[in-house]
Amino acid sequence: MGERADVWQGTLALMVLKTLQALGPLHGYGIARRIEQTSGDLLAVNYGTLYPALLKLEQEGYISSEWGTSDNNRKAKYYKLTRAGRKQLEREAREWEQTTEILARFLSPGKESA
Amino acid sequence: MRQLRAFFFRLAGLFRKDRRDRDLSAEMETHLTMHLEDNLRAGMSLAEARRQALIKLGGIEQTKEICRERRGLPLLETFFQDLRFAFRMLRKNPGFTAVAALTLALGIGANTAIFSIVNAVVLRPLPYKDSSRIVTFHTKTAMFPNFTLPLTWPAFQEVRGQSTLLEETAAYWATDRTLTGVDQPEVLRVTGVSNGFFEELGGTAEQGRLLSEQDHKPGQDRLAVISDAFWRTRFATDSSVIGRKLILDKEVYTIIGVAAQGFAFPERSEVWLPLSLTPEIEQNQKFFRFQVLGKLRKGEKLETLQAGLGAIGQRIAKLDPALGKGYKLSAEPLLESRVHDAQQSYLVLLAAATFVLLIACANLTSLLMARGWGRNREMAVRAALGASPGRLQRQGLVESCLLALLGGTVGIALAAGIVGVFRAIAPSGTPRLAEITPDWTLLWFALASSLVSGVVFGLAPARRAARMAPSEALKEGTAGSVSGTSRFGSALVVVEVALAFILLIASTLMMQTLAHLLHQNPGFRTDHLLTFDLPQPPQWNQKDSESSATGQIVRLKDMLAQVRRLPGVEEVVASDHGILNGMMYEHSGLQLEGALPEQSAVTESVIARYISPDYFHMLGISLVRGREFDEQDQQGAQKVVMVNEAMARKYWSTLDIVGKRLSVSTDGKGTPQWNEIVGVVANARDVGIQDEASPEFYLALFQRGVGSHHLIVRTQANPDALAGTISRQIWASYPDQPVRHVMTLTETIAESVGDQRMHTALLGVFAGVGLTLALLGVYGVVSYSVARRTQEIGVRMALGAARADVLRMVLRQGLTLVACGAAIGAAGAFGAVRVIASELYGVKSSDPWTFAGGAALILIVGCLACWVPARRAMRVDPIVALRYE
């Protein structure tokens, strides 16, 4: 448990968007599980990070929500990606790739001398 | 964009809060259940599954709080919370709220009222088209060193020639003319105007039309435009007024239009006519009668115009050496020329009102501070429960601003009242009086000043509350440490007392001035005197001045005889101008016989009066040499003159000048026309009560006849009772003779000091309010500190301090504050009252008695303010005090 890192707010939004793109409409618990699984259980998503992030995305119009019924007949709130959300996902994913690429160049040894 | 969208969502989030809260709870509930189910499926026991889920998901309430904040606008929401809380606090302490709001209402009310007056009189642009570019013109010449004169017609033509700088110019000449052909003859303010006058000011007609260029053609110019006010009072807004006749000084004019409501230029003008001038006047280089208006072209500077005027002035000065000496033409923005002298005294009043507001603010600050100490615990508890310092500070400010707005609202009502009173008591000569109305600017000003003062007096207590460490405040409990804590409050009281002291000194000086003016001995008997004007047609209209003068003299003598016969009249005399109403006539170019060598040709002008026989005897001015005018001094007899002591001493340096001669004018060839000096009289202040006695000479009215007549009646009993009788007597014989300004001399004197009276009254009120507030402040601080020191006082008494010691201790504390304030105030007042030095009369701005008296007064009232808390301290029962808390 101890080695599990809390999720970083900025990246959490990106992960939520990506999850919704990959799996379609999903409830909060589903989103959390998916993120944890995808991270190979390296990340822990708790209420305090997840729900404020969802609220913020919804306010900004990237996702929308409605109440629905889960597989085992439970009432749950489902979130789905909006059109603006799709665009935002593309944009953020691109930026993120760029950032990691740049950082990778700094961090991987030997490239400079080559 | 996204932020904006989010903002609106959050704004919407302020509402339907409960539903959203329930939604979130339900959502998290589902989340937890799903988690639990998964854990169970993974083979955990129910208890373990639940424990794991809760650990992992974290605090539900905290999440809710974060979402709540995220959902709404926390700043706005806490603001509403603060507002609700502040309302509750104010309702809970109605006494405190009332005192605080009233204190502030006084400050804001006074300030707002004076501001709206200053705004209307001094700041707001005049209500004419492009009024900021309109300038007026003046002449200065050594012939009349005491006056700033209008222009002559030739000078106006020169100014009109400056068309590169001025896009429009116009001249006007305001006179009084008599309206006849009506029940009671009436004197109207009539303005003769050149063409371009209405165009320049942007005047419009309400009925008919205004004067235009072709109305100024000689022979077709007997036309008149009347003012809206005149139309209402005289014609009851009858629209058939156009085309009616108006008989002014026996000349018939046709009314062609009514000027729009609010168009009143020059002030109180009732009729406008085309100026029609004789060729003689059009050439005259010494006939300074024409007020000239010019409108600067856009972008042109006043300085450029002044330079152009300088050149014109030099050209004109060369035409006539007597005129040319010191001859100068200048221009001045219209607004400045209108409010000139008023400006300073209004700014003084505004400063005084600001002082009152500052005192009110200081007072409130210390009130709030004192209350803040009482709420230390509460603040500490709130801080301990997680309120951030910013939050506490914000809440304090909300409370003080709310209080300020409350005070401001009452203040607005007060201000409207003060403005009303001001309009009622303002002397009629106050510039732009009609424009002074409570308006929106007033409201904004009141609102702004109450918010500013709310922040000012709320900031210090709020900051202190926020700075406090909760642990200490909670521990403090019964602590007796007072010295450090009330230092700021004491400083405030000192400032209050200092400001109040300055106001006190200023208003005392003004009161002394007023008293001096009212009890000034003018050098003659002012009791039982009734004065009034008998306006005569202006002489410039008369073809034959010699015979018309004869006619006037006959008429005047007859009127005097009729009035003299009335029961109750003791004596009546006539002069050209009234006494003590500031009106006078000056003659220039005097030549004196046998005078000091350097004075035989007098370059400056000297005050001249035209008087009937017995004038000095009736007024009680003593004759020093020679005789008064008598019935023998007729037209055709040897022309005679009298002088006053000041004149005799200045020009002859002796009083024995009877028989010497004085010339006022020359005939066509330059030969002096001599008058024989028949008497010398004592000095009297008959022009204005504030003026020092200056050289004056007197001409025999019955030898010359002049354009204006003024009767002075000494009555046997109350002069008021005779006023109507005299007017009726004159109208019975002379139905076309207006009688106006019927006033007792006491009224004339009161009117002549009207400005000072009003300023004094207002300053006095401000000083009174300021002083009261400051002493309330002293009372507040002292009684608060007594309350806080109850325990300490108890200990002292238990250890043997006598009641007198306690009394001394409390008094010492209070009076030290008052004395400090008075000392600082005295230093401040010494500098500040110099500003009003020019308004003072008969008392110096540094008058030691005033300062000493003010200090004594403030110390005595300071004692009273300390007395109540001191007695409370004396009555402290040591046993109760020790058990206190």
C-alpha cells in the first residue's frame, strides 16, 4: 500500500478523459478502478481527488453526466466525453507527449555526446 | 472561455445547494458500495472489506467540502455568510449600532451636503454650450485702481477682431429698467445684447424665437426676449405672449420669444433686448460698460489669447494718456469669473466637513476596537476552529462596511436636509444658487465616502483581530494588561481632539468676526432707519440731460416733501446710493486747489456721493468744519462740495480747507469746472461696514440730479410699520415710479454680512458636531479602559488606594489624551486658520485669547467626558472586583 502514489491533479484529468474515450460512458468507481488497473496499481484514486476533478471537468464542459443503472442494477452517475472533451484530450495528450519527450532527452544519458 | 463557462456553472452552483449535495452523497455512496462488493468478491470479510474501502477512499465529509467549494464561488458564498453574520451582530447590539450609524451619518451627511454645494457652485461646468471654452474679458486701468472693469465698445470691437482665436464673441450690458403700463411699476433686470449672444451660449427658445442677426438693425430693434421665470410669474405661461408689448422706461418693445427654462444669463436676467447705442457711446474709450464673452476655438490656449489682448491693450493705451496708464486687457474662463471669491470659502467648508468625517471615522474605529476586545474570545474560538486570518479580516470589514452603508443612508437624508437649509439661508448673491440641488452625484459621493470610511475605520480592528494568536487570546481571560492594547485607541482620540480643536478655533474666529461686523460702529446712528430705492430711467437714454435733471430734481423734492409729511416720519433725506449696501460711485480725474503739491491732480478715483441737504445731520455724522448743504445750493447757484476728514487729511493734510475748490470735470476746452468746498465731515463707514474709512467727497444732489435715487427715512417708531405707507404714498402721485429694496438699516447690515453669517453658522455646526464626537471618543476610551481595569482598580483599593487616588488616576488618563490632542490641535490650527485669515475681521488668526479659550473649553468638557467613567471606577467594590471573572 505504502508505495502507491497519489495521483497528481493535472494528470488525473487527462487520465479520466482517456479512460472515458477508451471505455465509453462510465461511473466514478469504474473510472477509478480503470485508472488504478492501467497504472498497474501504482496509483491510488480516492474520493478527495476523483470527485473534485470530475466536477471541474464537467464545469468546463469536457464531460457530461447523467444518472443511469449499473450492470448489477445499481443506480450510478455515468460520465461521458463531450465533443469539446475529445478535442481537449487530443490537445492535452499531444502536449503531454511533447513534455515527456523533452524530459526524456534530458534524462537519458549519452545522447548529447553522440 | 472555459473559465467563464465554469464561472457561470459555479454561480448557478450557489443555488439549489441541497439537491447537489444529495446528488454527491448518493454518488459516493454508490462508489463505496461498488468498492465493497469488489472487496467481498476478492474474499474479504465484510468488516475488513469496509475498513479497506474507507481507508482507501478517504474522508467523505472533506471531499464534500472540497466539492462544495469547487461547485459554488467560495468568495461570494462566504461574503453572504459574513453579511448575514454582520446583520446578526448589528441587530444584537442596537445601542452600539445606533450610535455608530448616527456618528457616521453626521460625518457623511455634512460632507455630502457640502460636497454637493461645492460641486454645484465651483466644480460643475456652467450649463452653456461648450462652456469650458467661454471666456470673459476685463479691463484694468489706473483711473479706477479699485475696480476690475468691463470693456468699452471700441475694445469689444478689437476683441471681436481676434477671430483666429475666438470663434464667437458677444457683448452685453445688464441694467435695471422700469416696466410700466402694469398695475404696479416694477424694476426688471434687462440685458442689452449684441448679436451672437444667444448663439454663443447655445440658448434656445421655449416659445417664439430668440434674437438673431437681423434683429439688430437700427429702427427694427425694439424687440424683447423674456425669461421663462418672468413668463411664468408675469404672464402665467400664456402662450399668446408673443407679439405683446412691453413698456420699459416709456419705450415700447415687442415680445418675440421666451427663452428656454434654465437659461439665465447673466444671472436673474428677465428680459433681453438688442443693444442699441448712440454713435457717441460706440466711440467712447472710457465707457466701461460692456461685458464681453468669447469662445476660444478648439485647441487654442488662453495664454495665446492673453498675448493678443496685450497687443490690443498697448494700441488702445496710446490713444489717451490718462486712460493708458496701467491699461490692461485680460481674459478669464467664465466659470472662474463667476465663482471667484466663493471658491475659497467653500473649500474651507469642505475641509471642515472632511474633518468631521475623519473624526467620525476615528470615533468608530475606537468604538469597533473596544468592541473587538470584548469579542477576543469569540475570534479566538473561530480561529481555532479553522477560520483563516484572511477570513476573519474579511468578516470584520464586511461588518464595518455594512455599518458604514447604514450610516451613509441616514447621512444622505441628512445631506438633503442640509442642502435645503443652505438654499434657504444662503444670501441671494451666492453664485449659482439655483443650480444647487441634491442630485445623483450626491448619492454616489455619499456611497463612496461611506464605503471608504467603512474600510478606513474597519481595517485596523479587523487586522488586529486577524493577527491575534488564538492560543493567547484564549488564555488571556482575566488578563489586566491594558497599556499596550489601548495605545492605538488613545492615539485615535488624540487625533480626534486635535481635529475638533482646529474646527473649534476656526469657528470661534468666524463668530468673533461676525460679532465685530454686527456691532461695528459705522460712525452714525443706525436705529429707526428705513431705506429704499427709487430707480430712475438711465440717463443715457435722455436727449437733453440738463432739462431732464431739472425734472428729476423737482420730482425728487416733491417726493421728499410728501414722505416728510407722513405721520411717524421724523426726517427724510436722499442720496444717489444707499448706505452700507456696498454700492458707491467713484470719480476719477479730480483736480484740487491748494492741495499738497504732489496731490493737486489726483490720479486715482475717489468715492463720491450725491446727497440732499441735512444728510449728515439726520444720520448723526458730525460736521467738523464749515456747513452742510442747504436749500440755497440750487441748480445755477455756485456749485458746492463737501469732503470727509480722511480726504482732507490725505490731500491737504489739514482740515481747514473751507473755501478751497475742487474740480470733478472739465468743460470742452479742458478748463476745470470748480466746486467750492463748504464743509468737512467726520469719517463714516457708509459704503460697507467692513471697509476702513476712505477718502470721500459729497456733491449736492439738488444741484446736479443723478441716475439713481435712494431715500433714507428716520422714523419715530418701528420702521417696519411705515414701509407700506411710504410706497403707497409715492405711487399715489407717481404711478410709474418703482419703489424697491425697502429695508430697515438693520436688515441691510444683516444682508451685508450674509456670507459671513452663513459660513460662520456652518462652521459652527461642524465644530459643535466635531467636538461632541471627539468627546464621545474620549468618553469611550476612558470608560472602556476603566471597565478593563476593574480588577486592577480593585487590587489597588484592596491594597489601600483611596477613592480620590482612583479618581485622579482615571482623570489623569483622560485629560492627558485631551491635553495632547489640544496641543497638537493648537499647532495645527495655527497653520490651518491662516487659510481663513482673509475672511476675518477685527480678530487676528493667531488671537491668543481664542486659543486659550478653546483649550480651556476642550479641557473642561474633557473632564466631563471622564467624569462618568471615573465615578464608576470610584465605586468599584474591591471584593466584587477581585472575584470578577
